[in-house]
Amino acid sequence: MLEASQLTAVRDNKVLFESLSFTLNNGDLVQVEGRNGTGKTTLLRIITGLAERESGNVFWNGQSIESNREAFHQDLLFLGHQTGIKRELTAYENLRFYLNLHSEHSIDKASIYEALMKVGLVGREDVPVAKLSAGQQRRVALARLWLSPHKLWILDEPLTAIDKQGVRVLESLFLEHIDKGGIVLLTTHQDMFTDHPRLKKITLGNEPCLQQ
Ligand SMILES: Nc1ncnc2c1ncn2[C@@H]1O[C@H](COP(=O)(O)OP(=O)(O)OP(=O)(O)O)[C@@H](O)[C@H]1O
């Protein structure tokens, strides 16, 4: 369970949001929405501990993320604007690198190929990422979701450069993840989960609130 309590963020002398509180429970799928510059990325980065906040606290499983950093990071997958993908490595090598960092087990080639298949990169797995299209590069970053052991996914604009078919595949993956008790918190300007009953929203810009 993630709890944001009374978060206030100020940038350039402007209050982006004030006393924002919400709780994400196991099985929650939540979109942070709002117009450009309303503070969506700032909120996600504060929750992951990457950005400064004016006041407020973030708790993971009842403990503040600062006092509990290691356990929090073990459970967290954060995909930001910088995807952490190495451009000189191939898609396959990037995923192997990711698994090396995060899996306790020996590298399972079949899982890597399965993830590559899900994102439509089989046949392109040996091409350096720098030579892939923008959407294909994003797909390499997203392929890590299929290999992720993490419970909490915080995803900043994961759909950038992703085509409609790719969006539908990701929708299915997010639903699978929450069905297993995971949590997904994301931002997107694209249409996703239109009127889906499981989707909750945090709206920034006017009165911040968590809506069903
Ligand atoms: N490190 C920073 N220093 C100063 N101002 C910042 C910083 N980061 C963000 N801002 C400002 O805070 C505001 C919110 O930025 P943020 O990136 O959180 O918005 P956003 O809602 O994610 O926007 P978008 O939809 O365009 O991605 C913007 O006005 C931005 O200029």
C-alpha cells in the first residue's frame, strides 16, 4: 500500500499542488491527469523519492520511503522520461542487463524472448537500440514490465510514441498486473482504458482529488 499524505509541491514560486493526499491499495490502477505543466511528473518523482517536496510524506507499507528506502526500491519499478535503456546495446542485451540487476534467478532466455514478442521486437532483438525507431525504443523500455518482479509500477507517459495496437497490449498487461495484486500509477495524454471500471484518476490543476 502506498500512501501520499498532505503533499505540497512548489516550482518557480508556483504551487503545483497543495495538501494532496491519496492511498493506492493492492489492485489499484490510477491515472494522474491534468494539462501540461500541472505537475504530473513532479508528483510521480516525489512519490518515488526523486524530487523534492515542500511538505508532506510518502509511505510504503506504512513506513516512510526515506526510512524504508531499500524495501521500497525492491518493490518499485519507475519508468520516467529517461527510460534507462542503453542505446549502444541491443534490445536483448538491455533486457538481459535488467534481469541481471533484478532477478535472483539465472537469466531465463525464454522469458526475454517472450517479453520481446509481447512488444513486437522479435527479429529486431539484435539491433542496437540507437538504430530502432522512437516507438521501438520505447517498446524496449516497456518490455521490462513483462520481466518485472516489482509490485508497484510508476510510469510517466509510458505510451509516448506507442501505436494503438501497442496501447491495447499494455492495457491488458496493466490489468493482469493489478489482478495479481500489483499497483499501477501512470500518466498519459493518450486515450487508455476509456470508461474502464477499474481505472481511478487523480486530477491535477483544479481541485486535486482521487476519483472513482
Ligand atoms: N526542476 C525544476 N525546476 C523548476 N521548475 C520545474 C522543475 N521541474 C518542473 N518544473 C516546473 O513545474 C511545472 C510542472 O512540471 P511537470 O513536468 O511536473 O508537469 P506535467 O504535468 O508533467 O507536464 P506535461 O503534461 O507537460 O508532461 C512546470 O511549470 C515546470 O516548468
